[in-house]
Amino acid sequence: MSIVSLKMNVYVNKDKKIEIQLPNDISEGDHELVLVIDSIPKKNSKPLSDYIGKINWSIDELEYQNQMRSEWK
């Protein structure tokens, strides 16, 4: 007996159906299929550059960076 693990993203349509194409090396006949449903989070559509300058630092950024680096010693 050989076990093949496949991982692929699929689209579930409004009828709750999916269609998958198995690799050619899967033989015809009876097989056991295990299905794991895991939601894929949608990506944030805003670019990171939209967040530049949004944090108000109470101290100088370079001073803070030097303070953090001094803790590494």
C-alpha cells in the first residue's frame, strides 16, 4: 500500500461543489480520500506603504534603535 498526500487550493462554488484533477500516477480503482476544510484568509488589499508615518513615536526613532541595540551586548 502506498500513501500519497496532495495539497491544493480549491474553489467551492455556490452549489458547494469542487472539481479536482488528480495526478496521472493515481491508479484507477477504490481509494480512501481524507478531506480537510481550512479557510484561506483573504490578503490585505492595502499596500504596506499606506501605513508609513501612522505611528507617533514618543522618542526619536534613531535613539530607540540605538537603545535596543545596546541591550544586545
